[in-house]
Amino acid sequence: MSQPLPRSLGKVFESESFRLVLPVVLAGFANAMLFFSLDRTQLSSLLSATLGMGLLGMVLVRQLSAILALKAQVASGLSQLSVVSEVVSTLNSCPNVGANLSLTLDRLVNTLEADAGAIWLPSADDETQMLLVEQRGLPEAHRDAELLASIQEQVNRYPQRVLEHSVVVPGRESARHRAHCVTARMGRVGEEFGYLTLIKWHEDFSPTSQAIISAVGSDIGGALRSIRMLSDMRKLADRDPVTGLHNHRSAYQRLRNLLEQAGKSERPLAVLMMDLDNFKLFNDTYGHPAGDEILKRVAGVLKRATRDHDVVARYGGDEFMVVLPDANLQQAMKVAERIQAALGKERVKYQDSQSLPIGFSYGISVFPEDSEDVLQLVSVADAHLYQSKTRGGNQITVRGQGAPDAVLPAVKGQDLFQAMVSAIDNKDGYTRQHSEEVTDYSLQIAQRMEVGEEMLRTIGLASMLHDVGKIGVPDAILRKPGNLTDEEFDIMRQHPVFGALIVGAVPGMEQVVLGVRHHHERYDGRGYPDRLKGEDIPLIGRIMAVADAYSAMTTSRPYRKGLTERQALDAIEKGLGTQFDPEIGKLWVELRQEAAARETREKKEAAAPRRRSRRPRPMTEDENAPKDGAVRISQSILAALESEPVDERAGAE
């Protein structure tokens, strides 16, 4: 029974080289047989033929070697191309970056029969710091910074894309056995996205394997570069180019997601809408570059005043939105107040302007109380924002806070009066708030002076309408965020005349006209429009002049920050006998000082511990006067509207 050939010998017989050389060997063997059977003459011919056959055999063997080498190169190239193709397919098939890298490393380690592999990527916080993100077969001892430091040392030393180096074999450090490593840069030189390292413990990587590692590293770098570009494009698409905040589209998208989460978790969510007061006029006056600087400063304030997980967005040109997850109405109010206080400390100064304040009007809505729908939630906050605007700006409005109409009860017979006040409100929200303050302050002064009820009603009407003439002043002048020119100021000085013409067209408003026309006269005769002096100015005009000046000084305007109460009172005291009636100005200072002392006393009493309950002390008439004056505004106006025409002589001096 025949024995099978050894496996190694069988491989030789089966090889293509053996099949090609065998004819030459047989020819040589045949020639040897003939050599011993031929004579001398035939032998000479045979030797020549044998020599020729030998030379031919050498040529055939050399061609055979070249063919085998070429075939090996083709096979190696096909193997390399196959691996790279698989890696590219893997990188393109899975949208998840982590899964891509994991699958790529798996295939690379298996295909190249490596013992271990690792991928390092830059840290998100510091791109110069590399982090191990994927590894296969890497011993614990080689997952620390020592291996990475060794790789980076080689990378920094040599500029090649692929580096051969070695590391200590784990578990055999004492013998200093070293493993074979190949590290490829992922990405271009100077734009590296990390390192790809493969390790064999006991043998070198072939040149083909090194080429494959280099190609795969380049492909991974290209993929990471595309991912980074896509991420940058998404950021650009989601961010406002001026402030760096989320833009309108991004804000809505995140609000929808957060609202859905809030609904599932049954947690509150608040939307804070804000609009810069008088920003358009600021832009028109000082230019868009100056306006952009304001927007950037406001964005910085919003970022500092909110939490990291809050969504801060530039919603429109001068409108901003903050989405507050897990925030109820009270918490949202605190955020708005924090922003308001921070903006109150900001100042800007351009060209010849004074130090200009920055202010927001605010509107708040809360999920689920105000709405459970995204669009409706924003609409509610926007409606509250509009109410803050109509109240003069720098106000915070939430549900249950409508526009203040305490001085305008909806009763029959006041349609024209309501239309006048609405016209003021629509023209300039500040004017509405200012008119209400002037009405309150004027009535307090008049009550302390113990004027008659008829005069109180006249002062109430005149104070609410004293700036109605600003309807005829252009917005560019009325709301200019800077100093007025002489020509602009001349136009502004005409508003008492315009107002007197408007109010004077209504029957029975003759005494009211006196206040509307003369509230800007000065006691020294340098006021406007008629330059009246001293007691030639009607009493109603002198009262309203003090109230109007105090309200104007303590209210922030687009071109300056409001004064403190103490600063405003000092200014009134300095103006006694020049700008203001000395008796009326002094009386108002006393009223404010009494109110401040009363407020301080009440705070101390509230803070002091009470050992036993005490009966409340009856409030004196003087203490009640300011508060009563505010309450009686609507009563006096209502009475005036429903009564007979006011006597022209009533309250006139």
C-alpha cells in the first residue's frame, strides 16, 4: 500500500514553479542518457544542444521568478485594496462615529493579524491632549499615558505618516522584550485628528501591512475632517453670527424638544421673551456697527445671568429668548430680575452722547399654566412683552398683569379721553408711564396744598394729557438715543402748544388746557412756550412742572440713566426760585422725605421681633395723603368726565 507524500513535498510538486522547471530537468536527464550512448562526433553536437537548453532554462527560470514576484505584488495590492475598501465601507455605512471607529479597528486588527490596536483622538476641551477612545487587545499597562507619550515622542521627532517603533512587552518588562508597533497619523501633517496604532508582540509588520495602516489612517482622518466640517456647518446654521447665541430656528427646535421632555417628566418650563428698548433708534443714530456691539454686550449679560443648560437665543433683530427648563413662574421672574439688574449696570457711550443705559422689556410664559403648545407658549410670552413695551419699557409682565388702566375706568362718556390717552400710549410707551407718574405726583402735591375737589379733577385730567402734543413730534426726535440738536429741540418745545390745541378742541377742557400748555414754564421766565414768569404761570402749571421734572429725572431714557431719588430731590432744591416755584418745590421735597422716613420705619418695625400683638395705629391724614391721591386719580377723572363743564375760573390763579 502506497504511503502519502509529506505535506511539504506535496506543496513543492503542486507548485507552479515545479511544473515550469520539470521540462528542463527532464531534458537534462535525457541528454545525460544520450551522452553515454553516442560517439565523439555526436557527443560534440549534444554538448552544444545541452548548453543551449541550459541557457534557455535559465531564462525561463528568471522569467518565472519575475512572474511570481509580480503575482505576489498584485495579490498584496488586492489585499490592501480589500482592507481599505472594507474600512471605507465601514466609515460610510454607520452614522455613529464611535461605532465607525470600533468596527474599523476590529477589521484592521483581524485582517493584519495584529495582537492589539488603539485609536487616540483629541480631547474636546483641549485639542493638544489625546484620549484613548478605542482599543483591542491592549493590556491595562499600556492604556495609560506612557504608551501615548512614547507615540507622541516618535510623531514629533519624525514627519512621516507611518512610524515604526517598539514598546515593552507587557508582563516581561524586566527582560526588556519589546513589541513591534506601527502608528499612522490620522489626517494631514499639521492637521492631525489623532493616531492609529497596531501592535504585534513577536514579529514585524510587513511593508504591505504598513501601507494598509497608512491608508486606513488617512481614510479615518478624512472622515473625521468631514465630520468636523459638518459639525461646524451645523453650528453656523444654529448660531447667530453677531452674538454667537442660538438663532430663531435653533431656539424653536430646542424649545420643542425641551417642551416634549417637560411634558413626559411633568416638570415646568418657562419662556422669557425680551426686546431691547429703543434699539432701532440707537441703530439709526449711531450705525449698525455700534448696534452690533450693544447686541454682543447684551448676549454676554444673558449668558452670565442664566444656567449652562438654559437655551439663550437671539430671536430677532432686537429680540431675545431664554428657555428655562425646570423653572416655574417665580424662578423665571428671578432670572428676569437678575438680567434687569445686570443690564442696569451696563453703560455705552458713542460719539457725543451721554452714558446711555441698556434696557429690556420682558414677557414671561410658563408651561403648562399658560399653554402646552410651543407656538402658543411663545405667543403668550410675546403678548406679555408687548404689554411691557406699552408700559414704557424696562418692565416685566406675566399673566394676570394687564396694561395699567386704573386711571381709565371703562365707563360711558369718556371715549374721546380714552382715545387721547391711547394715542399717547401708541406713540411712545414711556409717555404713558410718565403721564401716570405725573398724575400721581401732581395729585399728592395738590392734596397737601388742600385745593378743592374741582381743582383735583382738573389736575388729574391735565396730568394724564399733558404730553398729548408729542403725537405731533417725529419718532426720530421723540425717541432719539442721544442729545438733540438745536433744531430738534425747537420742534420738541412745540409739544405743549400742539397738546393745548388738541385738548382745547374739546368743550369744557379750558382749565385742563392751562396745565397742558404751561407745565414746561420756568419760575424765572426762561421756560417755554410762553416764557411766563413767577405767579403769572397758572397754579396747575407750577404744580405739574415739579411733578413732571421729578418723574423725568428718575426715569431712564434712551439717552441717559435715571437719577436716584436723592439726586432728583437735590436737583429740585437747587432749582427752587429759578426753575420751580419755591413753595411747591419745597413741599414736594418734604413729601418725598416723609415717605422715605415712613418706609424706613416700616422696614425696621417689620424686621424687629414682636413679643406681643399690637393694635394697628390709625393712619393720619398726612400719612394717607400720597396713597389716597393715587387711589383717587380714577375717581377725580371719572367725576370730571360725568360732570358739567369745568368753570374756567376754578383753581386759576
